[in-house]
Amino acid sequence: MDSSPRVPEARGRESAVGRRDEAQSASLRFGVLGPMRAWRGEAQLATGSPQQRALLAALLLREGRTATAAELIDALWGEDPPSQALAAIRTYASRLRKVLGTEVLVSESGGYAVQGLAEGALDLAVAQDLATQAERAAATGDLVHARHALNTALALWEGEALAGVSGPYAETQRTRLEEWRLQLLEFRLDMDLEQGCHAEAVSELTALTAAHPLRERLRELLMLALYRSGRQAEALAVYADTRRMLYEELGVDPRPDLRELQQRILQADPGLAEPSAPAAEAAAVPVRPAQLPADVPDFTGRSAFVRELSELLESTSGTQGRVMAVSALAGIGGVGKTTLAVHVAHRTRAAFPDGQLYVDLQGSGARAADPETVLGSFLRALGTADSAIPDSLQERAALYRSILDGRRVLVLLDNAKDATQVRPLLPGTDGCAALVTSRARMVDLAGAHLVDLDVMSPDEALSLFARIVGEGRVAPEREAALDVVAACGFLPLAIRIAASRLAARRTWTVSVLAAKLADGRRRLDELQAGDLAVKATFELGYGALATSHARAFRLLGLADGPDISLAAAAAMLDLPAEDTEDLLEDLADTSLLESAAPGRYRFHDLTRLYARACAERDEQPPSARDAALSRLLDFYLATAAEVYAIERPGDRLVNDLGPTARPGLRFATESAALDWLYSEADCLLTCVQQAVGTDRIRLAVDLLWAAKDLSESGANSHQFERTARAICEAAGAAGDVRAEGRARTILADVLLDAGHIERAEEQARLAAVLVSLGQDATAVSWVANNRGLIRLRQGRHADAKAFFIQAIEGFRALGNRPFEAAVLGNLSQAHLGMDDIANAVEIAGRSLAAQAEFGRTVRLATSHYVVGIALTKAERYGEALEQFVEALSIFVDHRQRLWEGTTHFRIAETHLAAHRPAQAAQHAEQALALGCIGGDPMRGNVLTVLGKALSELGQVDRATACWRDALSLFEETGRAEADEVRALITPRLWTA
């Protein structure tokens, strides 16, 4: 070694090299949870031969500790090293040092170490940190954070750990890391079940148990997930399969935990149900302060608010340097603001030993209290002589703040009008606190802790009702009591009035009161007792509104939807969006309206009744009410037609919808259009129902047709079906042949998707007559397609083919090329049913080529789907899977959940046909979790395929459980598939 001294320039160069090496080491990253790889920045580094990578892996897994040459030789070659093993180790180390840098791979004590790596440079270390975070989060009950950390850790695996790395050490570490990965998976799946994600977990657990059949913890989790999904027979069958497999493979019985779970499932142990939310903390016993109103003896619920406000007030009182606390409670009249504030004030009395002040500021009345007068009364209560009270507001406020300096006083300012009225009444120093209640949100009250008080929860409401009426009268009629509090909109004032009326009438039952409140038009009149009346409370707020605000309040109350968007409200009021937003925000600030979310508003149920009563009384002429609802329907139809056109480019249905007097929204992207449709689903369908019995019936039917995605996607299927039935009856009663024909066409479509074939056939037959009488060419072709699909489901393939050809000719004549192509896909399936596979594949291909012209639409996905079915029948499984995967991707993008599930079922069928039972079982489980087009009969098909896959995997008991469930579904719906399933079950019964 050269020991000659170096000149300063040389040392400077060496320092520069060192700094460069440090910078390079800081940018290094390594991956061992997959192929052994290294990167500097974004560039992947060459790590050499398999033995060279094995050396690097061995050093990385020692986490900076030195490995001796002997240890490394053993790691690479085990008990049979080559004669030149030591020289090879040195060569590999030298080559790696050139790649990684001398500061990273260092020689120490005859061995080597990897040092100086930045935090997070090794994926395994990152995974270990995430696992530790997950354990800590789970220990504190933060399962959301724990699941996120575990999912992030598991995502770091890119296949088999240390893939491509040779040597006995790598093999041992591969086994260790795979075991750890499975433990993390089990940990995460356990938390999935804790959070109610059992249906989603079944699919993953089915695949995992197939891959690791002897891993009992996975079987235990699968049993629990199946049980919580309502699949008790399958859960027990998993245990039977496990017991048999363990005995056959290992000659042992299942471990005690698994046996105990089986017994608990047999006993339907309630402890196996999903974890319930913790019980609400009981409210503290109130205490009586000096100047506050008496606390109500039956104060109920609001525990979270009580705790929040009490902690804020108590932490402020007597704490030096802490700014005075101001809490402002806002909410609709009757929601219990004063009751809560008084209760909190009593609870925190000990924190304010120098007194508690109270005043009703009468802010909701015609003449709000003058701050100057209030200050005079406060000063007297604080011991100030009348002669010492100044005349002006400013002087009184200054004296008031001076007197409170150094004291610990709570001030309750009840029923405030606005922040201007409140500001002079606030204490000015720490140690004091103020509670303010108001119907208006005090957004302009600097430093205030704002609390928006909502109605009670159903449990709280029922508890309050029972405390007033008496548990003995309520307990036998619990359902009727729930009806009462629901009719009261869970509003505390309304509940108190209703309960007081019942308590004063010993001959009434709870059911009698429920019946009286069931009539919405009479409900507000029923909700009054003595000097308490819900209507009077609302009248105070309404009477103070400006003319434009009062009009908005009463017109918006006419809409039946659960809430209303800003755009829909603007259409209803016939105003620009900006002006509408100002009105609605003002109404929200006065608590006559609630801001449900940005750009969305809603009424409390009783406030809506009051708004409608005001509309009937004050909105003149009466036709103005119908005009507002017509504008709302126009808005929904025009916008839904825009969404339909975006989702189905080229489809001419939108040209056949009724004309609207006003435009709808326009969307920049398909995603934005779908966001609107699904967020407005409840309001849109309610608007259709509200048109029953009016002259808006024809437009309402067209709106339902334009919004058919809400049914087909599975997002709102049941509500859509109810709406379709109601609109059918209304159109028939109105004698509108065109409207009834379209309505029955829609209903047949819905019933077909739900698997109710006979009922769908009845509606389609009636629709065929009506649309022909109405000369509705679009509906005629649509009905023909529906009738073809019905025949297809019935196995009458020749009849189906005839209907499909009729539909294709009709859509071709209309120039509706996308729908013509869609029916071609259906025709392909008819050919498959007749074993004409070659023609089926060819026709499906034509459908796909035609749909491809219109972009990546839902119908393109359906064409990929039918091509996949045809290719599966042709035993071209690889090509079929490619088609299904593409279809699935499009269905996911378009939020077609039921089609996603159906496609997973077809993928499962294909994997099963290709003798890949594990993959088939996994996709079948995903189909069960998502649901499928076709309802219960299709679910039966999925269970049949799942059973076949499980049987091939050796899980015969669980397979039989699936087939029994499928048989039950087929027998209930009278499906011919029942015979096939019986044949699958029968041999196993004989064997048993």
C-alpha cells in the first residue's frame, strides 16, 4: 500500500469524490420483494450474475451488519462451495463496489457490509416500518390507518421475493418472506372483517385458500367472512373440507380455534356478527347554576356535543394565556339549541365559580333585544349600582369587560339574531366563556367555535319520547313509537309536543298518535300542545324573510327529493345560478334550509311540510306551483338526455324524447356526466314519481328512459323498478298510449335485468301492443329486442333469433347504428344456443367492429363480452379472456357494477373450462360480491360454477353447499338448471 503523503489538491479531490459518493448513495434504492434490483434515481443498475445478486441480497438483508467471507460463501453455495469460492466472493464484491460506490459496499474485518443507505432505500425496510405502523394503529383502534399501511406494505411485493437469486440463503429468505407476507395478508383480512368488508374478503380468501390449502388461519377467516355474508352452510362446509384435508395430508385435526369457530357458527353466536358501533356515552347529571334557566330533567342524547362543548369551556376557564372561548350553536327552530346550551352550562358550572349569566336575545322575533339594555341587566347582576351604569352602549360594554377581568364567568346568550347583536355582550378576557344559540350561523363572529346542531338520532328520539310518555306505555308499541318520532322528523321540539299530548291522554295508545301524525297535511296542526307549536316556531323564521327568500323557501319545498342541487334549484326558481346560490345560502344561514354538501341543499321533513303549506297559502296564482315543478322536470330530462348521449354516442333515442322548455347541464367529461347522474339519482326518480297524476306524465316516462343506467348499473335498481311500476299505472290511468307503451317497455327491461322472466314477458307483450298502436318506432324495436332476450333466457333460441332480426331491421330503418350493433351481439348468443358456434363468433365480431366506431362506450364493453362468450364456446380460452378483461375495464370506468359482476362470472366459466379452478373460484366470488345482470337465476349460475371450481380444488363440502344454494334459487324461479345441479349433488349424497 502506498503510504506517501498526499498533497492538499489530492485531498481536495478525494473529498469531492467522497461527497459525490455520499450523494450517490443517498439516491440508491434496492428491491428484494420481487426480483433482486437496484436503482440510482430512476435508472436501474446492472447487478451482474445470479451469484453476484445473491451476494448483494445477503448483504442487504443483514441491514448494515458485516458478513464474513465464510458466511457469504455459505450463503451462496452452502455445504458444497467451489474451490475458488473466496476469490469469487472478492470478485463479486469488487464489481458491485464499482456499480454502487465505495461508500456503500465497504470492507470490514475480512468481510463486507452495505452501509450509508438513505431511509426507505430498501423495500423490505419500508414494508417493516409500515407493518409496525399498522400494529400500532390497530392497537389504538385506528383500523382505517392500519389497513392502509398494510395495503401499502403488501403492494411492495412484485411477485416472489428474491426472484432470480440463487443459493441456499436466498431460498431460506424467500420462504421466510413469503410466510411474513401471508401473515400480513391475514392481519389485513382480519381488519377487513372487523370493518364489515366480509363480502369483498370472500373472493380474496377463496383464492388464497386454494393456493394455500393447509393454512388454517386463512380457512378460519374464510369461514367468518362467509358466515357474515349470510352463507352459513358454506362456512360450515369449509370446516368439513379443512378437517378432511388435514387428516388426509397430515393425519391431524384442525386446531382448537377452528373447531371453536365451527361450534359458534352452529350455535349462531351473536358475537360473530359484525362489530357494532360503541354505545353513546351517557350524559352527565346536570347541576343547577345561579342565573341559568332550569335544566330539563329528561335531557336525552347529544352526548358528543355535550362532551365537545364542555371540554372547550372547561379547558378555557382558569387557564392563563388562553383566549376566551366562544361557542355558537346554530340550527333549525325546535332542534334543541337552548336545551343543549343550558345543559352544558349546568354541567360546566364548577369551572365558572364567579357566576353564570343568561339572556334571551329574542333574535327570531319581530323585535330583537337591544344590546345596550342587555348590558344594563348584566351589570346589575354583577353588582353594579344603577347610578354607576353608563348611558352609551360603548361605555356599558367597556365597564362590563372591566368587571369581568380576572373573573371566571360563563355567559349564555340565547336566541341571538346575528353577530352584531352578540359582539358587545362577549367578555373580553381569558377565564370567561360565552355560549351563543341562534338560527343563523355566526360565520362572522371572530374566533367562535361553530356547532351546527342537527336533529336527534332515531335511538335518541325514541329515548326522549319514552322518558316523557313512560317506558311502560312505549315498550309494547315500539314500532308505533318509531313511526311517531319519524313523523316528527326526529326534531326534539316536535317529539316533546307529541309525547306531551300522549302523556296527557291516558286513553290514547301510541298507535293512535302515530295514525294522527301519518297524514302529512295535518301533521303540523297535530304538533301543538299548550303554548308549544312547531308551526309557530317556523312562522317566526318565515315571517322575517325578504320577499325573494320567502318565495324560494316555499317553492323549493314543493320538490319531493331528499335534497336539491344548486342547478336544479335555479331551474325551479327560474333564476341564474349565482342569484339562486345567494338565496339558498341565506336560507341556510337562518337554518330554514340545510347545506347538505357543497352545492346541495335540503329541508328538514317538518320544515318542508311548512314550506308547502306556505306555498299553498301564499304562492299566487296556484299555477305558479305547477310551473316550478315543470321547470324542475324539464331540467332533469334535458340533463339526463345529455348524459345518455355522452354514454351512448350515435344512439338516436335522445331525438325521440319529449321537448323541454329549458336546457340542461353540459358536461366536459364522461366522468362528470356520470357523477351528475348518480348523485341526482334519488332526486331524479322522485321527480318522476311526483309527475304521477299530472299532465307531465309523458316527459316523466322519457326521463325514466333516459336515466336507464340507474337500473342497469345496479346502483338504484329497486327504486327504479318501483318508479317504473308507478309510472305505468299512471300512464294507463291517463289513457296516454304512447306514455304507457314506453313505460311498460322500460318496466320489462328492468324486470329482465332482475331475472323476473315471466313478469318481464307479460310487460313486454303488453308493451308490444301499445307501442304498435302508438306508432312509436323506437319503442317497437326496443320491445322486439327485449322479447328476444326473454326467449333467450327461456331457451327458445329460434324464437329469440326471429325477434332479434326484427329489432335489427327496425333500428337499421331508424338509422340507430349503435343499437343495431348491440342487438347483433344478442343475435350471436341466439346462434350459440342453437350450437351454431362459427356463425356466433362471426356475428359477435361484426357487433364489436360496429361498436368500435363510437368509442369506448358501455355498448362496446357489451360487444367485447359477447365475443368472449362465443370464443369460450369455441374453446379459444385465451382470446376469450382478453375480450372479457377489456369488457371489464370499460364496465368499471362506466360504473356498471352489475355488468362487472356478470363479466367476472363469464371469466370464471372460461377459467373452469380451461381447467384453472382456483382462478375460476376467485372470479365467481367477485361475481357474487358485485351482483349480476339477471338476478337470482344468474346468482344460481354463479354458485354452480363456484361449486364446480371448489370441487376440483378438493373442497367438496363447500362445493355441495354452493350447489344446494343454487338449487334453492333455481327451484324458486322454476329454472331448468335445477336438474343439472341435482345431478351434481346426488352422487355426493350417495358417497356420503
